Amino acid sequence: MTSDRSVHQTLRAWIASELLADRPDVKVEDDTELLRSGFIDSLDIIRLVSFVHERFGIALSGVDVIPSNLRSVNVIAELIERRAGQVPDPR
């Protein structure tokens, strides 16, 4: 698994280039509200789940793919790290 900052950087770059390519005015920060802002939709979530699996080797289940886990780069990175066994699940 890559470092914490690298996970964030990878997610930000992919979201900007793949999900927000048609919105160059949007700058994705670690705490940018992705869902609430309408920057990503349900089809984008499917693409994001696929990317996480391909890039990080983490298969997210239906239990993982809920709005509270996909709010921002910070939250998605925490989910990846929990699933990779690096951070204990707080639930």
C-alpha cells in the first residue's frame, strides 16, 4: 500500500482528471464535498469503486459504498486505509 499522502494525491488527481475533466474550474481538495456539491453522481461512484479496486487492490462492498464513506478525498482515503488493514475500523 502507498503512503497516506500518496493515497490522497492519487485520489485527487484521478477525480480531477476522470470525474471532473469537464469542470476544470473545480479544484479538488482533500475536504471538498464531492457528493453534496454535486461534483460526482451515481455513475461516477461506480467508476470510483472500480478505480479503487484497480489501483489499490481494495474491493469495496455494498456496505462500504454509502454516502458517508464517499464524502471527500479524506474520507475515501480513510476507507481505503481501513480496508487495507492499516487503520482500525472505528465502527
